[in-house]
Amino acid sequence: MASYDADVRDDGGAESLSLLGGDVLVIALFVTAGSLNHGISPLSEPLAVAETVAPFLVGWFVAAPLVRVHERGAVATPRRAARLAAGAWLGAANVGLLLRGSPYFTGGTTWPFPLVMTGVGLLSLVSWRVVAGRLLPAGEGEPGH
């Protein structure tokens, strides 16, 4: 008899890829929106925007597997979707902020940038994940199905 954990780790590829693609899109969109808000156009300065997005995507790729946000059942219920997305983003935002404050990226992390990135990221990713759970066909987001 397989354990619940074994079922959860067996992530259907399509669900995981859809969630990952959505996560990357949501992160890129809200960071790009912030860049636009500061007068940096992704069309005229694509590298500047990419350099702002990159540390947070790296943070997501580090934190998301630790929290298991891409495994089967990650969006089975709104509460689970929100909890996993929030946990992953709190880790990802911190990794992203550490990278952005390093000599390898420009821009820095002056106040209130960390607060804005953490808050907007939480709102964006939690909302996306709850909606994604509603959009999956019945049963596909549940462990063992």
C-alpha cells in the first residue's frame, strides 16, 4: 500500500507544468508592473527589467520545491493552495532580495522595496494559486488521483 506522501510526490506532469508556467508568468508580470510604475519600460529597457525579475525567479526555483508547491494536490483546496504559495513566496522573496542586494545584481533593496515585493508577491501568487485550483478539472488537484 502506497503512503499518502508517495502519492503526493507523484505529480502529474501536466498539472505541475501548468502551475510552474503560471507561477513564472505571475512573478514576471508583477515585477514588470513595478518596473513600469518606476518608469522602466520592458520594451526600451528589457535587460533592466529582466535583471529585476531574475533574482525572484531564482528564489522561486529554490523555495518552491522545498515547500512542494508543484506536487499533485498542491492546489486541491483553496486553503492548501494559499498556504503553499505563501510559504514558497516568503522564502523566494527573501532569496530574491538577498541576490538583489548582492554585487551580482543592480537595484539594491532599499526600504520599502522588500515590503512591497513580499506583499505584492503574496497577493499575486496566492490569488493565482487559488484560481488555478478552481480551474483544474475535478479530482486532478487531489492527492492520489
